[in-house]
Amino acid sequence: MSGEELPEKAKKKEAGTLLMLLASNFLLWKNVAPVPMYASLDEYGEMSIYDLLDHVTILSHNVSELTAEMHRIFMEDVRYKPGRWFSDRYLTACHTSTLTISVSKEGARQMPGVFLVKEMISMLTAWRYPLYHIITELSYMEQAPDEIISRARNIEEKIIVLIEALRGILSKIQPGPPENERYPVWNELASLQSPDEDLRHLTLFNLFQCLVKDSRKIDSSIRLLKCKLLYNRDC
């Protein structure tokens, strides 16, 4: 073996090792779910209040639009099928109706920003459990529109991000250790899982109506919060 051959073989071995490492890293990267931007409270803490407010404004508007679309698709596909029609008089109270965020616009204007943020976090958290079961039960239902399921998943994901962003805002306007969060509990799972198809669809009808209403409240409340925190005036 000559002195010139050894460096050449060493180079080839080094290049082969590098390619194996790159391939290994690529496979690892493919199997790791992407981490959403501003995914943790610590990361939100690094954002300015202005950027956070812009972030939640966009998110809440997206959620409001998605819930309206999901509700429209449900109404077209399920509610008006032959032999099935749901009147608004069948609606029951929303499980989030006890939250003070539901007061009139004039009353909401007088709320301190801290209280408003806490109420929005409670309302959004109260939807995580029912949304999970909406997605699960729709997946089991025959001929459930994919458009509804995909939007419900998208809404669920955005609500999780929105909650964390609002917690980031709360940590800036009320510094200190986080308090225990309380939220209303949804207790209509038995109706959603009922063998009675009409009862299942009526429960979905009620949930979608409430979700549309609550998403609009969140959207308008975030715009109100942005006005109060940035301009410190009656909006």
C-alpha cells in the first residue's frame, strides 16, 4: 500500500460516514412532528405585547371563520336531509353560558384586561373536551363529511395555540405565578354517543351553534382587548 493510497481511502471513508450521518438525520427529521412557532409559554414570553395581540387577533379570526364554515357544511349535509329538521327551539343552553364574557358589549367594555383574558382562556379551554369528542364521534359516523372533520381538527389545533398565546398575554399584564384555571364542563357525551341517530345529530347541531357563538365572542373580545391594552381608551 503506497503512502498516496491511504489518504484517498481515508477521504472516501470520511465521505461515506458523513453521508450516513446526513441520511440518519434526515430520517429522524422526517419522523419528528414540526414544532409550531411560539408553541410554549416561555416562547410567548419573549414576544412583545404588540406581537402577541396581533397573533391572537389573526388566530381568533381564523377560528371564527372555520367554525362558521363547519356549521354551514353541517346544516347543508345533515340538518335538512329528508325526514330530519332541527328547529332552534330544540337548542339547549351552551355549557359555556355561565362565563361573564357573555355579558353585553357595554358591560364587557368595563372589564379589566386581566379579567377578560382569563374569561377567554376559560371559554376556549371549555371547548377542548367537546371538540375532541366531536372529532372522535364524527370519525365513527357513516358518511360524515370529511370537510367537517378536517375543520374540527383545525379548530382544535388553533384553539390550543390560542390558549397558550392568551396565557402569554396574561403573564405580561399580570406578572407572577400562574393561577389555577377553572372552566365549565361539558356533560353531553352520552347524547353524542347515543344509539339514536337523531339525538346524536341534535347534539352536534347544538354544539356547532354554541361554538359559532363562542368563537364570535372570542374574536370580538380580542379586538376589544387589543384596543384597551394598546390605546388605553374606551373602544
